[in-house]
Amino acid sequence: MGNLSSLVPPDDRTRLLLALKPFLSPKRAPYMDSAINILRFASIGKIGKDLKLF
């Protein structure tokens, strides 16, 4: 399947989370990664619905 970030261009929400990530503690950074991945998966679902794949 490859890298998820190459499939979906970043939207404004994803760019905001990526901009905030350097200011997080190392303990909280993995949670931000999870949030970013959830947004990307949601974007893939929307693209699939728009293309009537689902």
C-alpha cells in the first residue's frame, strides 16, 4: 500500500497538527501522530465515497 501521507495531500487540520507537534512533550507526541493518522484515514474514506468506491 505504501506511505499513507503520499496518498492523501495534507489538509488544513493536518497541517495545524503537524505545526503544533514540535511543541509537545515526547510523551504526548505519539498521540498527535495517532490524531494525524485518523484525519488521513478519514480523508481517504471521503475520497472513496466521492468516487463511489464504498
